[in-house]
Amino acid sequence: MSLRGSTSQTIGPYLRIGLEWMQIEDLAPQGIAGERVRIEGRVLDGEGKPVNDAAVELWQANSHGKYASPEDPQDKPLDGFRGYGRSLTDDSGRFHFRTIKPGRVPGPDGLLQAPHLVITIFMRGLLKQLMTRVYFPDESSNAEDPVLNLVPPARRPTLIARKIGEGALEWNVALQGKNETVFFDF
């Protein structure tokens, strides 16, 4: 028996190989109501290098503020919107989604949350997924969002996308370092 330390087990690099057929980057085909938006960004490691084998999953409400889930009891129209997507990063760590801006949903104590996207990140070497959110820039309800207000003001910009054009937003994920994205335990 050896008492030397051994390397830990990692996941992957199999995400692209195993999940490519399950990509859903266009969440809002024709007929889905709401303001169209494109979200693009990169997943970067602690040294700012691209992570080329990550899966970025998105879960969101529709434009009326209703989730496509039996656990959402709100009496609001669903309009056939699934609200779920998955994008796999490329060699530059890039991912993207075409979706709609979600409506406000009830949060803790029934307080309305600002429009946001719930993001889960899976990647090689990561045994537990990372959970975070993306908020929309220039959204007045960000100031009263009960979850965003739990984050220290200096760290909130890591959760707010940046406008890069008409209907286009950029939001990057920094896994570690000075500008590390805020991650949540749900």
C-alpha cells in the first residue's frame, strides 16, 4: 500500500463529445412573444485563459414571468416557451444563446425579482456544477432584486451583462481571480 497522494478524478474532457447533439442555443423560435436578445460570452479560467470544454446551461422564465415547469403555480400564459438552453464552449471559450428577455418572477417572500437568467456551468475537473445568474443592463428593477442585493455592490457587475449592440449582450464567466463571477449555492 502506498501513502502517496494521487490525482483526483476529473470529468471529461468529454462534454463536447457527449453533449453536442443536445445543444439548444436558440430558445425563442418564431411565434414566441418577447423582446429578442442574443447573449454571448466566454468561460475563462483563473489565468484568463479560455475553457474550451464547458457546458453553459440557461434556465429562464418567459416574457410574462412564468417558468415552463409544473412547479410554477402562477396563472400566466406559457406560450410554448421552454426556457431552457445549453451551449458548449468552443476553442476560445465562447458560448451564445438567442432568447427573449424574461419577465419578472416572484422570489423570496413573494418579492418580484428583476429579469434574469439562471446559469449552470459544467466543465472538466469540476465535480460540482457552478450556479450563477445574468441580469440585464439598464434594468431599473435590478436595484430592488432580493437576490442581487445579497451580493456586495463591488461584486454585482460580474452578474450584469454588458450591451454590445442592438439586442446583443455580452456576459463572461471568470472562474477564479480578481473579477471572479459570483456563484451561488442553491
